[in-house]
Amino acid sequence: MAWISKDFPIVANSTFSDIQDGLAYGFVILWYPVHCRECEAKKGYHCDYNGSTGLWEIWFELEDYWMEYGSTLEKIIGSILAARFFCGILFLFTLLAYKFKRRHLSMYDSIEEFLQRQNNLMPIRYTYRDLKNMTKNFKDKLGEGGYGTVFKGQLKSGPFAAIKLMGKSKASGQEFISEVATIGRIHHVHVVRLIGFCVEGPKRALVYEFMPNGSLEKYIFPQQVTVSLNYSKMFDIALGVAKGIDYLHRGCDMQILHFDIKPHNILLDDNFTPKISDFGLAKLYPTDESMVSLTAARGTMGYMAPEMFYRNIGRVSYKSDVYSFGMLLMEMASKRRNLNLFVENISQIYFPCWVHDRFSKGMEIDLGDASLDERIMVKKMTFVALWCIQMKPDDRPSMTKVIEMLEGDVEFLQLPPKPFLSAEEMPVQDSEIDLNDMEFPLLSGSLVVSEISPSTH
């Protein structure tokens, strides 16, 4: 108990005012000696009378206090720091795992976002299980290419379909978006119809209408084909392909450049109606753009326009597809590859130059027992092909003009200048590629120069 005086004792039930008065006048503290002994028993605590001041003092050594209580504080602080460290490590690993997952799923997400934006797409979205049911667990393989494998399947409604399973590379993801973006909006008798698609994580597939007669390639360069196409049928196929390309160039709301017209990408239905396929390298441009820009050459060697390699020739445009069609048309007319090293006469190595020399000298091409009408068709196809493969893009006709020439009278067709394409005449000093590297691919027509490779249907 403490008090100021006998008149102002401060007890347990004293008011705040009593305490304030007591502090103002001073106070006395009374305690029992036993309490001092208990306090001094603790290490570092002392209770003693100070003679100079006449006061009793309670004091302790700071070092001892810190040794007793400081270690506890250190443990608390250490625990907090350790907890923060482990939380930071956990957060870092979580962040790295998230970034790793996002990096690998970014392609899938971009595909999914693209499909969500295409609200007007007509193709059906299938599940991967649907594809397994269509193909009976991918039993009947039709072919295999750079983008994946093609299987024969059957829709629930009855018709057969071709299911192309895409590869898992980034390039095949780009090709998938390109094909859905282009074929998804096209409805033309000479363009293969995209029935549907599948996207489930890394699994991507395209479902096309089935072409029972396969590609045009096996009929131009027959090996074991039981059905042979006469020149009249070849002409009809060529005209159909020309109409399909013309539709791509000016029949849609966007200009579609295929960049890979070749026999392998022309499919034939049961009536041998041609349909353009494989839009993996295709690009969409506004219809008012006559020139386009590309980051790299794309297409198949032997069918690629020279402006893909030589900048001084001209800009890449729809005329690049015209050139590819011209090379295709020349092979259809001759039923042989444009470059052939397995001939006796070295002048026949590059067929377009050889055939131009023949016509310029008033000579005809030996077509065996072909009828007069077929000879006229072949001559017309050859003349049009020579116009299409002119070196400079400005010298080539549009696909609309090509159709007019094919449907017109052969007497009105003039022999164009000789294509400036023979290897010994190429301007090597301006070239961006080694001509020696070009010779072998032209034989097979299968090497692809681009960021991505064409697939097999």
C-alpha cells in the first residue's frame, strides 16, 4: 500500500483523482522484506537501500536481462524470417511453374482464343474421342507428311472423311490456325471442304471431305495407277484448278494467297473434280493489296515463284500463285516433271525451255495417238503455262485472264517470250540462294522452303 499522508491514502479502490493528487504530493511505498528476497533470488535482480538518496531501489543488469529474454526474442524473429524465406521460396517455385506452364500452353491458348473469336465459323468442333470413333482408333492410314498423319474415317451421318492429325510443333500450330482461318470461310466447288476440327490441349486435327481418287500427282507421274487420265480430263482438271485459285484471289472478302500450288495439293473426288487443299502456307490479305510482305520464302521448290528469292524481279503478290499454277499446268500438259535429268538430250532437262524452243521453231510435241482436239488442248495448256511462268510478275496474267485463255480459241494465243529460268541464265550475282542447292529439290518437287512444311492429305 502507498500513501501521501495519513489524510490521502492510495488504496486499491482509489479514484483517478486520488492517484493524481498522490503523485503531485509524493508518496511512500511499503513492502515486505520477503518480497525483496524473492526478487534477489532471480539472477540479475537487486533490491537495496540507497543511502545518498534515502530511497530503496530495484535494479537489474541489462546483459543478464537480454540473456534471459533476448534469446526468446531472437527465436521469435528467426522464426518469422525463416517463415518469410520459405514462403518466398514457395512463391518463387510457384511463379516459375506457372510461367513454364504458360509458355508451353501459350500456343494452345492462342489457338483457343482464335477459335473463340471466329463466331461465324461453320465447321463442327469434334472431341478427340469423336475422332477415334470415326477412324476406329485410327486404323486406316492414308498418308503421312510434315504436319502429321492422315486417316480415313466415317462421319455419323454416313459419308467418309479424311482426318489429319497435326504434329505438336509450333509450326503445326500455326498451320492449324492458317487452315481453319482460310478454309473455314471458303465454300467453292474447287476448294476442299473443311467439315470440322478438334482442339484438346496438344491434340489438334482437321476433318475434311474425303477425296477417293487421291491427289493429282499420281496421275501426272503414274507408277502403279490403274486409271489413266486422258488429255481431255487433264484439261478439265486444269480449268477447275484455275477457277479455284481465281476464287481465292478475288472471290472472298479477303484475298487468299495459297503459296503452295502443286500436284500433290490438288485432290480429286469420285468424279475427278479437282479441289485445292492444304492451306498451311496460305496468307490472308485485304483485297485492295496488290503487294504483300513475307518474312521468308514459302512453298515447294520447283513451283515457287522467282520473286521469292530475287528481290530485283518484283514483289510477292497473287502473281506468285499464278507462277505455281503455270508450273503445274506445264506438268499436266506434258505428264512429266518440268526438270528431268534422266533424258538423252541435255536440252530437254528443263522442259519449259525445251518446249518453248519447239513451238518457236514451228514444231509440235509428240503426243503419240492423241486426237486432234487433245493436241489443241495440250497446245493451249502449254501456251498458257508459258505465260504464267514468265520471270517478272508483271508479265504474268491474272487467274481471271488465265481462265479466259483456257476457255478461248487457241488461234488467239500468242507464244510468250522464253521464260528466263534456265540455270545458266540465272542472275547469280543478285541471288539470295545457291543455285547448286536448287537443282536436286527440283527433281523431286518435295523440298519445302518456309517457316513450316506442307502436310500430306
